[in-house]
Amino acid sequence: MEKTKAKHISLARRQRRVRAKITGTAARPRLRIMRSNNNISAQIIDDVAGKTLAAAASNEAELSKTLKNGSNIEAAKLVGETIGKRAVEAGISEVIFDRGGRIYHGRVQALADGARGAGLKF
């Protein structure tokens, strides 16, 4: 098996394991992080209703104007602050953090710190 294919299979397995344990509700929705090589994005999701309550990404028009690169810690922190502000505006103060099978380090940690700085609790 190719090395990259094995990595994707392992990531998918970790994502399924995490999603089996956590579920976002209207009272406490799920903050989901998606990290790629070029961008990072976050969504606040109510799994019971199946709706996205707030979202932010480094490739959005308003954020990409201020960013040089969408795949660094600076971009992740800005996306975290943006998702935190949008969540507070939507009346969400507490979330469940879903790191998407990724290690809590680097860009994932920067996004979480930015969201906490904007007022989200998790």
C-alpha cells in the first residue's frame, strides 16, 4: 500500500472514532476543524438538526485579503477569531471541539486559541 493512501485511511479511521464519541446539539454545538495543505476552515454544527450555525475559512474573500498564506499559524488564528466572533453573534457561547482526527498542535491549536480568545468556551 502506498504511504499517502495509508495516511488517508488512518486519518479517516481517527475521524470516525472521534465522531462516534461526540455529537453537537443546539445547546452545545460541535466546532469542526478542517485542515488541508492550502487552507484551514471551521464550522459550528448542530448535528441533531443537521445545520451549520456558523463557518469561517482562510479562503473566504474578506479573510484572504489580509492573509499572505492560508495555511500557516497566523491564518489559523485569524480563522479562529472569526469563527468565535460569528458564534458569539449567533448566540453560541459553548461548543464541543472536534479536531478532525488531527493532533492538537500547530494550526489546530492556533485556531482553538483564537476561538477561545473571541469568547468561545470548550
